[in-house]
Amino acid sequence: MENHKNNVWIGTDQLNNNPELAQAEQSEFKEKLPMAGEQGETELRLESNRRDFLKYLGFGIGAATIAACDIPVRKAIPYVVKPDSIVPGVATYFATSFVKGGDYCPVLVKTREGRPIKIEGNSLSSMTKGGTSAKAQASVLSLYDTSRFASPIGKGEGMNWSDFDKAVMTQMSEKAKIRIVANTIMSPSAKQAIADFTAAFPLTEVVMFDPISSSAILQANEESFGTAALPSYHFDEADVIVAVDCDFLGGWVSPTEFARQYASGRKVNTKHPKMSRHIQVESYMSLSGSNADNRVPLKPSEIGAFIVALYNEVAKAKGGTRVSGPKLDAAKQKKAAIIAKEMVAAPGKSLLVAGSNNKGEQILVNGINEMLGNYGRTLSFERPLLTRQGNGSAAARLIKEMNSKSVDVVIVMDGANPVYNFPNAVAFREAFAKVDLKISLSGTPNETSEECHYIAPNHHYLESWGDVEPKKGVYSLMQPTISPIFAAVGYAGTRQEGESLLVWSKSTNLDRSADQPYMEYVKAYWKANMFPQQSKISNFQQFWDASLHDGVFEAPIHDYVQNAFVGNTAAAAAKVRKPASSDLEITFYETVNMGGGEYANNPWLQELPDPVTRCVWGNYLAVPVTWDGGNSWSAYQGLNPEEFKGKADDVMLTVAGAEQKTTCVRQFGQPNGTTALALGYGRTVTGMMGRALGNKVGVNVNDWLKVDADGNVQYYATDAAIGAVVGEDEFACVQYHHTMGVTAKDESGAIVMNEAGDKPLNVDEKNIMTLGDGFQGGLTNRSIIYQDKLDNLPHLKEHIAERRAEADHLNKQTLYPFDQYTEELYSQGHHWAMHVDLNACIGCGACQVACVAENNVPVVGKREVYRHHEMTWLRIDRYYYGDYENPKTVYQPMMCQHCDNAPCENVCPVAATNHSSEGLNQMTYNRCIGTRYCANNCPFKVRRFNWLDYTTGDLFGGNEVLVNGEELPFGADNLTRMVLNPDVTVRSRGVIEKCSFCVQRIQEGKLTAKKEGRRLESPDVRSACQTACPTEAIVFGDRNDKHGDLAKRLENPLNYLVLEEINVQSSVYYAARVNNSKEELEA
Amino acid sequence: MRYKFWNHRMLFVFVLAISSLSLMGQDLDAGKKVFRANCAACHAGDMKTKLTGPALGDVQSRWADYGGDEALYSWIRNSQALVGEGNERAVQIYEEYNKSVMTSFLNLSDDDIANLLGYIDIVYQNGPYPPVVVENGGGGNGGAGTPKDNTWLYIGLAVVLTLLALVLMRIVANLKDMILVKETGKEPEPKTLYQTITNSGVINFAIFALVIFGGYYTVSQAIDLGRQQGYQPIQPIKFSHKTHAGTQQIDCQYCHDGARRSKHSVIPAANTCMNCHKAIKVGSTYGTAEISKIYASIGYDPNKDLYIPDYDEMSNEDILKIYEKWITENSETDDVEEQLEGIMAALTNEELGDDKIAGPINWTRVYNLPDHVYFNHSQHVTVGKLECQTCHGPVEEMDVVKAHVPLSMGWCVNCHRKTEVQFAGNEYYKDYELYHQQLEDGTRTGVTVEEIGGTECQKCHY
């Protein structure tokens, strides 16, 4: 058991003790400089030879001499009339709301000199409480998307707005049958604008659909309670959470809110040894499933039968009527019984959620929650959730209408891309071609806008006025944080979509002479509708200012009565899906970064590794892993035998007779006989020609999706087949990159030997023999992850204490007087440190994108990631433990540990990296000469080298290697560069970089305190990853501040330092992972 | 619009005498402070010129008939109250200045105002206070006076030593020759001067010296590449800091208002200039030539005292017509064409593609910090309580601003090594308990910036 505790693994190659892997892990870098062997002739622009070098040398000296005589003239251009709210050099924050279809996050936008550069959470929101998501963090980059439409386009030509409006309006008569196609609209004022539009064109209808639909839940709730809405879920109130194929932490319905709630029940401490129980029943490894205490793998076609089984077991216990439906095998039936028993044991404190888009299954889920008395407690309709409003049947009707040519005009709202991801996209595409007038309001090119006659580009949300109602009575405002970019630089510019509709309908409610007509419109709407809902503020202008300042406004709840459950469960049970007998089934799922494909042209999200597969730039077919006994693991059909070498198999995947080429990835926890592929990839039009970032990345699975009789899209198929292996791919999966080398012991605790059996693998035998197990870097007993069951908490505490004492003892055997350094240097002033609670971390990746945004980390592209060249300062390591075929997961955010005895500092020949008196491991780019000794010596593998000129920051670009074969790397465009944080240097080729603990924020926080003449307090300095985290897993602060937030976290006896035994005195504490698993549900 | 009080000459002299007497109990330095903090933005520092507000010289005498000092004090504190009360003099000034309201200074104590009035009087009568002493090359880094130039001494010394070396070489060569003659009995071959100089030892030495000195010179010059100490570019507007900060005593941070709160000191926007130049339309040095450029930038019509509506959309020709009228009517010189060309040149920029007069003034940066250095003005001005002149030199004496310091890393670091942190009075530094203890013990007299990490890399580079 003792060894099992640290027995985590990262992949099959490592489990198999592949000697080549052991070799590969010992070298820091995949290749040596120069990288010519890796590069094709076309990429390496070998324009220079020795003579050229001499020429450059001569020119360089000459240029420098001339430069010295003639000082380059630099201009400083002040404002003509300086706005009061702007002080150049000081950031201004605006509260607004990030909305994209059904994704919602209330945010604060950091602007510098009028440029939005960073998204922070809005802590005043009752839903997210300051948390953010990776998507919200990355949304600021899409403002500066070079592919955005700068002017309205009519029949392929750029136009000005008045001509455009004239052209559109002459083609729309009062009797025109107009359909407005949109993703979920959460904005009350936008709905009002559509209503005003409908007043002028009475035959208008709105067809809402969600790229990833929950329409079955809406239908089920209408039938069960008479409310066609989602309930509010309260994961924080539940002791037993059961999720059936439902990734509520990754993407389902309102993930940021749920992550916050979920984590509050999961933060365990020896003082509070209590945590909620989370059971995930699923057909693929989801983010939620990887965080679950117990996980029941099922085939997707068995989900219906499982829900029926759950229903019957709960009914049996609660005295309800049983229903008849499809049956499961005995083992799975037994698991359903155990889960039902647990839920029954926590009446009103359990919560069952299902991601299924089958109406029958959702009615049964409602029935179960009703029987358990959960309504009004862990979920309620008091404030229905409005983040999914897409209606399956309306979608089917639209296709029929278009086919019969009874629709004259289709207006597609911004964000919606029906040609790509409408329910039954193939049929939509055919029918769409038959419409006479198609208008797109999309701000960027997509598959649908390509098909439209007119494009009236919408503002980006950071340029827009608007409002959001994510839950009934919970409002959130949207205000511009920059004036519309394109109109300001001489283009016709963009226009808010609501305004376009109002202009075309000649609505008198829009005052076109106003300075900002749509703002006046939203304001008028709020005056009429939101203002009367409260009584605190009596003056509307004050109410408006206060709401705008806070960003959120919550109307008080009026008396509310929960409707009784009236669903017909017997009929519902007849509707559930039936288990199939096919060999291979496939699940289509949503990832945290790509959603339904709306984010495809955001390179920050494309380059954020999917937390579960850890792949970037594409969707990869998850193939199950089998334990063959002994020390051997293999994947389905033996695919991907050598992932660590960056090799993966491309296979032909056939679903419903249509085949596409996809790349495989080995996925632990993927049930046997199933496979899974993510939605949202394979977009074909995502940006301007030649610079299409998300174009043809991955595989489009939408055409494989079937629609059931209720009009609901089904995200699985039972007729999948993996055909021949067609080739090898450059495998952009970061799982084997930058590994720290996990413990080199097998199950029994014996050191793993090499193939010949004479030498320990990857272990410094001499050290082990002479100095003992685990001494200073020995791989036998590494402290990277500590985890245990909740029942074993006292034991875990003791174990950690023991190991830390052991490490301390080893570390005392040193020549260096540490205590003296501590006393003289770190005991006064500040001593920075971080704490990461592995129990709260769900691996969502928000911190990683926040770090990229805050620190100007470059985007490198798929091929560079394949070559181990990703630049992220913060990575989220994924470790598995427990059962080999159905393991549990630990996510570990890993960044520079700011060691007070840093191995990287000692080896730098130019002292470019050194230590500060506040405990920071400093990196000085302009001093770095690129020897990479530091990276080689870093035990945590957190230093990143700029192999290529990713930012075009170099002086002589002509001799540089192309990045991804593109003349201009991403981020080199002047528009994209507007997102850069002006307080952080943009690094050039040939220097090392790494996490700085957000030193710019530290400096700013200290300065604020100094200016105000007070001591530094915890809220003054918060790192970017900390503010982004939806679960408060990360806390940064000053160790010397005994009353700060960090001090409280450091009291936890479950804390440990990663690799403490190697005596680097690191500054990032981790709290051990605790799971609340039960033996009877294991494996 | 001149004041008409000059006819009471006798009274004036009398009041002057009285006020001179009353100076005895006043603190002129404190008065100067009050003036610069509160009044200098609208009232001229020489007390004789009219700016946005009237010239203050002799103010007490003007109030003598309308309630004397008591009324004047309450006028300074809250002018509108006095207007409301119907004080004749108050209403008169209010009307005269187009009903523009003087800012209230309720926080000024009687002593403050007394000091202020004392200061106004002394300046009015005797010129700048404290009296300006003209120094030669003042304001250097150390301010220890110009060191004596010893170059000629060194050259002289070098010549003497070289001659000495030559003489010695000759002697040595001759002695060697004599020894040779003595030992071998050969004919003496006395070396010529040329032979002595071109002997291999001398040549080797010369090459060695050349490499050393050449190398030293190259390196020290190379380090200075790109540094701009002494840089003094011509600006689009002949703005004189000497006039504004020197003569008129306007506080630096009145215009550069970012210095106390931001990393940038901020080049003032044109509307900041307009605070004063709405009233002062013709300059003392350049007449209409320079101030018109501000008007042309922001769109102010000095003929009508109005901001021009929709100025951004006007053509350059129309704009120039407005200022042509103004300059023709108000310029004392006869160079209207030239002045208009000046406006064009100052406000358009071919290189940047800016062909419109309307819009910002493109100043030329004098201090250029490399991109990889983070510098924050407020840290130094607000927290460190440094005077602007510490780094920027005697700006108040410069007509055209000149880069005063090299902005090299050595310059920054040296200052951080010497300068003591303002430990006292700032709660923030309480975190440095050890140093506080040592300060109390007397084992330490102060804490330098370096000692709290002020020379560590990531203080400035990140």
C-alpha cells in the first residue's frame, strides 16, 4: 500500500518501462541545435554563408557606428483632449459580460490606454464568484482577430452602411417570411430588438439552436413541470453527485458556475474531513469523470438502460412505481443498485444530472430527482437557468420550410454557424441553398457567412452594449471597453447586430441620432424592465450607473412555488435508447476549449492542451487501453505503440458508412468496445485566406450526428468502425513532454530493471546504494503526487509528515548555511510563495490561458508543439493512479517553483537567472545567451526555450527559420499585437523564459501599498493564474504575512513540496489529492 | 482692460510701505509653496502679468477700499460667497473675467494666506524669490563645481617623459655599443635617432600600447552607443520650460500629471495647455506663432473665443483661414505666411501619414528608455519623494529640453546604491523588521534602495 500511494503513471509507454523512454526522459530537449535535421529545405532559409556572415558583421559595425551618430527620432503623441478616466500607464477596469451562444461569464476587463488586454472574473457575480473559464480568458484575443470583417459586405463586395442598409431593405417586404437563426440568445434587450423587428415584419420567427444541444432537457422539463427551462443546479448543496454522461465541469450548461460549487464541497482538510461524493457514469473519459471518486464506464448505448435501472432501484427504495425498459448485464445492474442506495441514503442532498439528449431519459432523471426530494434543494426552478434555449423541433421545421421554398429571408445571428453545426447539418446545407436572401451578422468569416448574400458584421462583445440574463432575474450588463476598432481606422466598420435589426425594421425605438443608439436602446429597456424590479435605488440614472459599475444586478426573488412532477415515466422509459450489439460504439463530446467549434480560430484555445487527452490543435480519436497482465498494456488493435516518440496512428474511422481520417490517442478510462471524438473541430472557414488558423484542424463530426424523433441531436453512434492504419501523424500531445520522471518502482515495490535485467532503469544506482532510497534525485521514491482515500486521511497525513521529515533529514546534509540565508534575507520584507490545492484543481485550463494572456507567451503552432517547443509557462500535468483500465486522475498545475536553492541558477554562465531577496527566481532575458543549461538542470522541467522567432522580435529576421511555414508567425500582426501586456517584455529567439510569479503584478501591488503608505495585503498581489481559477485552487502570497490568505492555506497538514527530497527549497506548496471512493464501485 | 488703480499713486506708496513693514512676521518660503501649489496655474509668477487670473502684485491695496484684508481673505477662500454677498469689488472682478469662477481654497489657514500675500509682495517689488544667483554650469550630477581641467598638464608631462625615454634609450644604445666595442674591438657604430626609435622593442611596445588604448577606447565608446545624454531635439512647438517652469513657476506636475500616479510622467494633452492659453493668446517671445499651433491642434478659434464644432472634419485650407485672420490681426511681426507654414509643419507628418492639421501634436521624445526596462515615475516621485530635477536636471532653465542623464544601467544602479529609502512615515516598510530594529539600535543609520532589493534584476527587467 505504501508504494501504491505514490504509484502514479502518465501513459502506457511509461507503465511498460520502455527503455527508450527512460533514455528519452533523461534529455531535456528532443533535439540538439541546430535543428537542421528536423527541418525540410523549404523551411530553413539558408540564405547566408560565411561571406554573408562577414558582410553582416561589417554592416553591423557600420550600422552601429552610424546609429550612434544619428539618434533615431522617436515620437511621443499625447491626447488632444485627455479623457478623465485614462491615465497613461495605469490600467482601467470595466465590468462587462462574456457571452458566446450559451457560454457566459461575468468579467472585468483590464484596459491599458484604451486597449483591452486581459480578462478577470467579476467577484460580484453570484454565479461565478470571480471564476473564469479558458474560453472567457481567451476571448480578448478574438477582439484582435485579423480575419474580422472590417466593413459590411454585399455580394462579395465591401460597402458602406447606408448603401448596405438600402440594398437589404429593398429586398425585405412586409410580407416576407423571415427566419432568424441564432444560438441561444440570453440577452433580454436583444430579444426586445427582435420583437421590434417582428413588429415590422410580422412573419418573422426565431429559430434558436445550440451547437451542443440540451433540447431534450427543456422538453423533459416542460413535460415534467410545465417549465421549458433548465433548473438551477446547486452542486455545493449535494453530498452525493451522480453524473451520467454529463461533463458539468467541462462544458455542460454552465461549467464555470458548477466548478465553483463543486469545489466548495471538495476542499478537504484534516480539520474538516468531509467531502461530497462524486460518481460519474460515462462512455468516455470526460473532465468531470477524471475528477470523480468513482467512475462507472459504460457504452453510450447502455446509458438509457442504466438510467432505467437507477430509476427502478430508487423507486424500489422510495416505494414508487417501477418502469420497464432495456436491461443491463448483472454487473452493471449491481452498480446501479449501489449508486441508487447511496442517493437514497442522502435524501434532498443528492443530485443526479445527465447530459443525455434523449427526452425519455431526461424525464426519468427528473423522476429520480423528484423521488429523492432534490427539487428545491440541490436543483430548483426558482431561478431557471437560461444558458440553453435551443429547440430541436423548431430546427427540424426550419429545414422543411426552406426545402419547400416557403422561407424568403434567413438572417443568421453572430456566433451561429448552422451550415457547420445545425442539427442535421447535411440536410440544412441542402435546404439553405434554396433561400433567396441570406444575411449573416457574423463578425468573422465562417461556413455560413460564405453562403450568405449579405454580411452585416457584428461588434465583438468587448465593443458592444448589451445585457445578459443567464438565470431568470439574474442580469449582467455588457459595455464597450474599446471604441469599435475598424470604424476608428477608416473602414465602414462593424455594427451591433441588434442595431442592424432595428435599422432594417425602421424601428422608432432606436434613436439613430443619438451618439450611441444601441446604448440608449438598452438603457431604455432597463428603465422599463429592470429598474422597477428593485426598490433600493429610486433614481434610474443612479441605478444604471451602479449596475454598470458592478456589471451584475440581481432582482429579488418573488414568491415561488415548485410545480409538482407530472411526467409520464412509463412512456419515458419506452423512449430511452436500447443497448446495441455492435463491436465499436463512439461518443462525441465537448472539450473545455473548443465548444461547438465557435472558438476554432482562437489560437490560445487551440494550443491549450485538452486536459484529458492532453493533445493540441485537433481532435484525436480516444482508443481504450487494456491491461494484458504482467507489465504490459496495449491499446485497441495495438494502435499508437510509441506515443512518447511523437508518433500516432492515422486511421480511417467509419461511422454510418461515411469515413474520415483521424489520429488516435491512447485513452485510459475509455470503456472497452467504445471510442470517443471531440466536437467542434474540422472547421473549413475560420479566418482570412492564407492565415486560416483553425482551418481544417481536426475532424468535423457534425455530419455523423443523428437526430432522433423528438428533433434532438444524439451525440453517439453505435456503428463505428476503425479501419486500416493509413499513416503516422506528427503527434501534438504534450503528455510525454517535460516529464519529471515518475517513480521507477513496480507494483511490488521492486526497482524496475532494464531489458537485460542487470541495471536499474533510469535510476542512479550509486546514490541509492550509498546514500539511501530517494536521495537527491533518485527516481525510486519521488514525491510528485500524494493521494489517498478520505477514510485514510489520518494515515495520509502521517505519511506526508514522515516523508517530509525524511526529506528534511536528507536536506540537512548540506554544506550551505540555509538557516542563515533565511534569517538574513527572507525573514523580513516579502517572501513569495504559492499554494495549489490539488483537491480543488479540476484541470480546466483557465489558469494556463490566463498565464498566456498576462505574460505575452507566444503561440507556436501544432508542428512546434509536436517538437516539444510549446512555450507555456504553466502546464497542467495529468497523472493517473488506481485501476489500470479505469483509473483516477490528478491534475497538477506545474510552473516555476521558485526554488530558494535553485539548480538552474548555479549553472548559468552569465548569471541571467538568479535569486531575489524576496525569494523569486529571476530571469533576465536581455542577459540570456541561450546555453539552456538552466533548463537542463531544472528538475521540474518548467523552463522554455525560444527555439524560433515566434514573435518576430529579432533584429535581422531574414535569416530566421519559418514558424509553421508561414512568413509572418501568429501574433506578429499589428492588430494582434494590441493584446500584448505592455508591462511584460516580448521575448526574442534564443532566450529561456519561465514563470515569473507574475512579477509585474507583484511590483504593481507593492507600489500601490507604498503609495498609499500602508502594509501590503493579500488582495494587492494576485497572480494571473490565481485570479482566473474558477475553484480557488491557487493562492499566491507573502509567506511573511502571517494574516494573509496564503498563511491560512499553509497550515494544512496535507501540504507537501514536489521533489522536496532533492533539496531545492521550492516555493510552491501542493495539498495532497484526496478521493472519496468506495471499494464496491471500483473497477 | 488694464486696471485703473494707478491714479492712486500716493495711496499705493503708502500701502507699499505698510505692507513692507508687515512682512516681518511672514515666512516667504511657505508663501512660495502655497503660491506654487494653489495659485500658479492661473496667476503669473512674476505678479505683474495677467494670465487666466489677474496679476496679483499689489492686491492688498486694491482691496483696501472694499473691506480690506478681511474681505480679501474670504475672497481667496471662497470667491463666490463674496460675490453672493454683493461685495462691490468681488462683483467687479467676477464680471471683468467673464464670470469665470476662481477655485475655492477653503483649506488655507490665515497664516497660509498671510505668507502668500507676503510672498506676492516681495516678488512684485524685488523680482524672483529667492533671488536667482547666476552660476556657471550648475546643476551637474554631483553639483560639486567644475573640476579643474588637467589635460594640458598631462600632455606636457607626457612630452617630457617621452623625451626622457628617448634620451635614456640613446644612452643605453650608446653604452651597449661601447661595451660591444670594448669586448670585440669592432669599430664603434653609433645608432642614429631613427634607428633607436624603430628598434623592435619600441615598435612592439607601441603596438601593445595601441591595442590596449584602442581597445579601451572602442569598448568605452561602444558602451555609449545608443545613449542619448545631451540629446536636444527640435520640437514642433518652441515650448520653453524656462518660461513656464522658470519664470512662471508652474509646478512640473501641473502639466506632467502622470508622474505622481503612473509609470509615465505623461506629455500633457492640448487641453491642459488651454487651461491657461485660453486667456494668454499671444506669447511673450514668439507672439502668435507658437500658441496658434495649440489652437490648430485642438480646434480653438481665438478670434471668437470658441471651440470650433466638427473641427475634425474641416479641411486644412479652412483651418488655416481661421488662423490667418488671427495672426494677421494680432501678430506684431509681418510673417503670416511663415507662421501658417509652421502650423502645417508642426501638426502634419508625412512619415506617419498624418496629413491633417486637426489632431495631436507629435512631440519628439527626449528620454528614450529601452523596451526591456520597466521604469515607474510614481515610484520615484510619490514614494521616493524625489525632485524631478534629480534626474531631469535644471529643466526650469532650459529653453529647449536636453537629455540630462545617460539613462544607462550603471547610472540607475549607482543611484540605487547611494539613495536611502524613505523608511520613516511609510507604513509599507514596516515589513522590514530587521532593519527597523537595527535603526533603533543605532547599528544602522539608513537603508539604501539596494538593501531592500533595489538592484535585483527583476526590479526593472521583466
